[in-house]
Amino acid sequence: MKLFERSRLGTMQLKNRIFMCPMGNKTDADGGTQERNIEYFLERARGGVGLLITGANICTTKYEARPCNLLDSFHQVDRLGLLADKLHYEGCKLVVQITPGLGRMTFTDPHTQPYAPSATPAFYFPDVICKPFEVEQIKDLVVKMGFSASLAQRAGADAVEVHAYGGYLLDQFQSELWNKRTDEYGGSLENRMRFTLEIIEEIKRVCGPEFPVIVKFTPEHGVPGGRMLDEGLKMAKILEDAGVTALHVDKGCYEAWYLAISTVYSSEGHQLHLAEAVKNTVGIPVLAQGKLGDPSLAEQVLQDGKADYIGLGHQLLTDPHWPNKVKAGNYRDIVPCIGCNECMFIARKGKYRSCAVNPHCYHEKDYPVTPADVKKKVLVIGGGPGGMKGAITAAERGHDVELWEKTDRLGGNLIAAGAPEFKKDVAAFNEYLINHTYSSGVNVRLGRDATAESVLADGFDAVILAAGSRPIIPPIPGVDGKNVITSTQALTGKPVGGRVVVVGGGLVGCEVALHVEKTAEKVVIVELLGDLLLTVQHNLNNDQHLKDMMKASSVEVHCGAKVTKISDSCLEYEQNGESHCVDCDTVIMAVGYLPNNQMIEELQDKVPLFWATGDAQQPRKIIDAVHEGFQAARRI
Ligand SMILES: Cc1cc2nc3c(=O)[nH]c(=O)nc-3n(C[C@H](O)[C@H](O)[C@H](O)COP(=O)(O)OP(=O)(O)OC[C@H]3O[C@@H](n4cnc5c(N)ncnc54)[C@H](O)[C@@H]3O)c2cc1C
Ligand SMILES: Cc1cc2nc3c(=O)[nH]c(=O)nc-3n(C[C@H](O)[C@H](O)[C@H](O)COP(=O)(O)O)c2cc1C
Ligand code: SF4
């Protein structure tokens, strides 16, 4: 496979054409590389990736509070150096990403005016207007970027990557959308790129002309007023002429963040057309990224010459061993990414990053799965993601595991969640879990509806209750009519035609509306709250993506509307004190879920070890079910 071809990138001799995309992480108090960063990266290096790019390192905190790693001092070189050494022993090269800042994208401090090219509103705090940089301050940042690069070089990094993409500070200078300056740093494209070019020149001056410099840039923003591809390709030429080693191609900015950071709704290879356009414009190597986790697609990109290197971000969080598994042909063993972006959401709260489907991610040493001291008889009730993860983990530890699932299929709510075409990542994860449940030796008993009596009769040493949830059916007159179905039925049953009303505009309501839109004559959402998606707790890029899909759809939306009655052909609701009626053939209820927690009291003090996990405890998300199932099984 071309993926595993050896190659040379500048002075770097690489063992394959797979690189890990930069993804920021927690740091030591001084902004330096943390011990757990080293373990996290090392696990990816052991998994076979040839080149690893760190998350962004800001070169100074003189102009903004530290949002990420900091690389401004001799005293951070020790831990970065240890990372470089350990990666090198694994045959993996290290690229350190450096940045002069986030500018108007600053997210850590709502009280201080951020510096930016011009007096534009801060993205996260639009009432705060940015302070334009003075020319001397720009020059100061150029010198500091050079120093930061020299520290990376001193630590043994093989290259640096300049963070000049995605609407961050350098890209704010590069784009007419945010750069309104009239001096030598504003106006023409050459002027807008001056800051980036001065940084490249300074790095070369300080680190030597041979030291590889990669630039991550965005040839197209994909938002109104943002950069269009023709300018992006001119930028590629300018960067090539400036002597950069390779171009790492991104798309988007925070106004449409999902174009940059893939979500479950993104199509595979959604940024490839840009990498290909850049590749056709320059002679230097091009690094592609953007949902390239399907091995056949990744290989095809290289075979077709659309890019020279394949970048994996999310995919190496879910499965650090993707390269080794692909090389060995074990595609079915690859843990797929479900595009939920809990990896971002958790970190934005300030906690250590994790991954919904991989509890070891960024917790490489926290939660070891050890062989059981004593083999126990374990029962898992429910074959959803939590039950399957619990059963697999308990079996891996050597226990004797039975899984009882009352329906005739494993998957639980993943079956409905993964049913729409635009959520096939969730279906892929379900398939992965099902395969592993069977291959790990779990005794799966389908059609077995657990009751407290049947569980107690079988004398289990440990029970994990993972019985999930059931849909809420509100007491609306007519809700028991034949024309009323649940969202699960709409997603997993026959295609829904005719005129449809979806009651509830949360995540499930919106997704079910978009799903049935393909087969129905007309779809209307009636939502009690003032807007769609108000109760959903998910990352901004997923939120923007789903909202934009709703805007682009033909689904009619009525918010602040209370359903009062359902009849055979109509749904009545009240809005602003007035009654309305929508003609419809089918009503889909999507107003939330109740936990299947009845057995908690019946079992918790009657079996030696007992845990209630996932939605059975409280309806939440896949991450909760998977992590709780995993943690319960670790403790048996
Ligand atoms: C349409 C939809 C879309 C969703 N989309 C997302 C999403 O994008 N991201 C996200 O994070 N979450 C999403 N969720 C939520 C997510 O699916 C759930 O949080 C997750 O499935 C909970 O897993 P679980 O294992 O706890 O329970 P479930 O998945 O509900 O599985 C429980 C299983 O237990 C079985 N069971 C119940 N009672 C018994 C019994 N007595 N005996 C034997 N078996 C029993 C059930 O049949 C079921 O198979 C979505 C949910 C729905 C419905
Ligand atoms: C958790 C997380 C953190 C990220 N942090 C950075 C970062 O520090 N610097 C950067 O250039 N890109 C960052 N990105 C973007 C990725 O490098 C990559 O461009 C993007 O995720 C698309 O690739 P993928 O679809 O393979 O994940 C981050 C992405 C994720 C998911
Ligand atoms: S948290 Fe979700 S989006 Fe992030 S890597 Fe894991 S599965 Fe993918």
C-alpha cells in the first residue's frame, strides 16, 4: 500500500505517509508538555503513525492569556525533549505546531480585549471589540515565533508547523474578512500575508534553512465574506515561494466550524477537494486531512495523487493503532469515530480530554484493564453500547460473561441513532461493538427479557444493569392514536410518508425530521421551548452543523408551541395564546426518554456486585454509556 511507503519530507525520513493531525491538550502549569501528553502521544507512535504533529504551542503570553501549550522558555525544553526522544525510539517523527495566538478567537478570558489585526468583535464575546496590534508588537511576535521554533529544534523536534489556518490570529491577518488594516500588514494579499511570511523567514534565520517548516493554512473558509479558493491557491504559491517544506490543507473557520473539525454529519474526505486543488498548484508535498479514517479512501487519495500524506485527527483518538491495524489488514478491528466531538466538548469545559468510544484516550495510564484475580459469573442486562462495552471488558478480563438482550438484536438505541444516512458513523460503531461482543466470547442471549426474579435465580456474582431508556409519552389527548409513533419507530421501521408532525425539536426531534423528510410529503416540528436544540449539550461544531442542516431543509418549525390535542388527521397546538392546527397523517413523539431503572432497587443489595450504567441510570449520551459500562467491568 502507498500508505506504508517510506518517504522524505524535507530532512525527515518517514516510515509511512500517515501523520497525526495537531490536537491541543492539557499542559503543565508552565504551559509545557505534560507527562500524560507523552503517554498519549507515545501510544499513537506505538500504533504505527509515522509523523505526529503536536497541538498548538503559543509563543508568548505577552498579548493573550495562554489558551494551549506555551513554548517560550528554555525550561519547557526538558519535557518536549523527552517526548521527542521517546517518539524517535518508536520510529516516529515529531513536528511541533507553533502559533502567535488566537486573536479574536480567544476563549479563555471574557474580560480582556484580545489583540487582533483590526477592531473586530471577539468571536466568543461579541460585545468585546479587539485591539489592533501595533507594528512593533507584530515584529515582536515574529521574533518570539522564531525563538519558539528554536526551542522546539533544541528539544529534538524534526520540524515545526506554523498555525496559520482556520480564522486564528495569522489567518485573521491573511483574510479580508477580519483584516481591515491600512498599513503594510493590510490591503493586498501580499500585505495580509506579510506577518506569516516574516515568521517563516525568522524561523529559517534562527533554525537554519534546512529545518523543515510546514504551514497549516485554509485555502477556503466556506462562509460568506471569507476566503475563496482562487485566493487560497495564490496563497499556496506564495508560501511555496517562501520556501516552506510542505502545506497542510484545512478548510473552514469558527463561523462554520464543522467545515474544519469534522462532525458525525460530515461526509468522508470532506476537505479533499481543497488538498487536491493545492496539490495541482504547487510542487511541494501536500498534507490532507478531514475524515480520512476509511483505509480504502485514505489509500485511494494517495493512489490518485490528490495529496502526499494522510492526516488523521479524530481517528487516532478513537484508535491509536489504526496504522498497524490497516497494515495488518485488520480493518474490522478499527474503532470508528462517531463524530460526537465530546473530545472537544470535555476539554472546553477545562477537563482532560477523552473520547466517547475510547475511555483510554488521554487516560493512557488511568484505567488499566487487568486480568481478574478470580473468575466471576457476570450478567449484563441490555445489549446497547453500555452493555456491550461492559460485557467486552469483563470478558477481556477473563470473567464468564452472559449478556441478556430482550429484543432480537444487539445495539439498543444505537440502532435508531445510526439509522439516518447522515449518521452512519454511529451505525459503524454499533457494528464494531456487535462484532467484538461476539468475538470476545460473551455468551449473548437474545430475546431474554430480564426480571429481578430471573436474574436472582441464576446466582450471578456481578450484574451490570444497562437496560437503557424508554420514550416519554406525554399525556396529550389522542397520543394513543394509531397515527402516533415514537422517534425510534420512525427511525427503525418502514419509511414514513405523507404529512408528518414531529413533537419535540431537540437532537432526536431534529434528526428524525431530517430523516423522514426524504420520504414524507411535508414535515413540521412543533417545539415547546423558544428555539430548536435548546436542551442539547454538545460541541459548537455539531450544533452549527445540525442547525445549518435544518436551515437547508424543507422542515417547517414552530417553536414556543404547546401541543394540546392529536386527532386522526390533525395536531393542535397553542402558540402566543392562539390555537393552531396542522394537518397530518403521522405524529412522531420525540420529547425525551425515561430511565429503565426499575430493577435498581430490586437488585442492588441482592447480588454481590451491582452497577446501573448508561441511560438506565439517567438518559444521556453514548459517552456516558460506554464509559460507565467499561468502568463497571473494570471493577469486577
Ligand atoms: C434517535 C437517537 C439518536 C441519538 N443520537 C445520539 C448521538 O448522536 N450521540 C450520543 O451520544 N447519543 C445519542 N443518543 C443517545 C444514545 O443512543 C444513548 O445514550 C445510548 O444508546 C445509551 O446506551 P445504553 O447502553 O445505556 O442503553 P440503550 O442503548 O438504550 O440499550 C439498552 C438495551 O437494553 C435492552 N433492555 C431493556 N430492558 C431490558 C431487560 N429487562 N432485559 C434485557 N434487555 C433489556 C434494550 O432492548 C436495549 O437494547 C441517541 C438516542 C436516540 C434514541
Ligand atoms: C480535540 C481536537 C483538538 C484540536 N486541536 C488542534 C490544534 O491545536 N491545532 C490545529 O491545527 N488543529 C487542531 N484540531 C484540528 C485537527 O488538527 C484537524 O484539522 C481536524 O480535526 C480535521 O481532521 P480529522 O477529520 O481527521 O479529525 C483539533 C481537532 C480536535 C478534534
Ligand atoms: S470523542 Fe467522539 S468525535 Fe471525538 S474522537 Fe471520540 S468518537 Fe470521535
